[in-house]
Amino acid sequence: MSQVDGINLEDSMGYALKEASSALRTAMEQVLRPLGMNVTHYSCLELLAQRPGLSNSELARGTFVTRQAMNVLLQAMERDGDVTRPAAAPTGRALPARLTTRGRRKLVQASAAVRSVENRMLAGITAAERAATLRALRRMTQSLQAPATDPAQPPSRG
């Protein structure tokens, strides 16, 4: 049976990316669950370690969840002692979040678990293949974030 109107999933880059993304998320959730967290929780800890003082909105964008979902997570993390936020916003309305010592300890464990998943994912791939794949993924992201062009026009090769 020929593929006339649909996308051939066997050679669809988008489908392969989604499949890899789903497998990665599942594997990460499996190693994070025993630590009492999920991928969003881990991502929030990682972002705050690398960029202290991010707001709820910035963390939501960085972890690919809604502001409401991030607010619920931050409240739980604050209650558990993983992050601190000031009682009042220093400027505007944003409450900058910072990791506590407890949050940093949890991040060390979670990072090791996530690193083991990434190492498993990349097993058998050379350093050159890793670098080329990372460059290609970044270019794909940039292409999708750029303003849309006329679909009838072929993409420029510049």
C-alpha cells in the first residue's frame, strides 16, 4: 500500500524525535520516581542551580509547563524545603526562587540518575555523532522558532 497523503513514519524525522523524546522521558521518570520527583521537578532544580533567582514564569518556560503547574510545584518545593522565595516581590510581581541546601542535595542525586539515563541513551554513539546530532537538533529548533515561511517555497540552504 503506498503512502499518498500521510507521512511515512519509518522515515519521518518528527516521528523519530517524538519517539526518542517519549523514551527519554519514560526512562528519566523511572530513575527519578524513587527519589520522589518527576522530570519537571528535576528540571526545576537544575534550572535554579544554574540560574538562581528565576521567576515562576521563567521556570515554567524552561520546564515546558504552564505557569499554573509551575506555581503548584514551587509551592510544594517551598513547603518541602527545596527552594526559598521571598514573601514579597523585590520588584514587580515576580518572586525569585533559589535552591536551599536540601534542594541542592536532592539535585546531586537526581543529576546522577539522569546522567545514567543519558549515558545509556548515547551508548554506541561516537563523540562526532553526538556533536553532529546536537548541532542538527539545535538547527531544527531554531528553524521551528523562526517566523514561518510559505510552505510552497523550499527552505533556503544558506
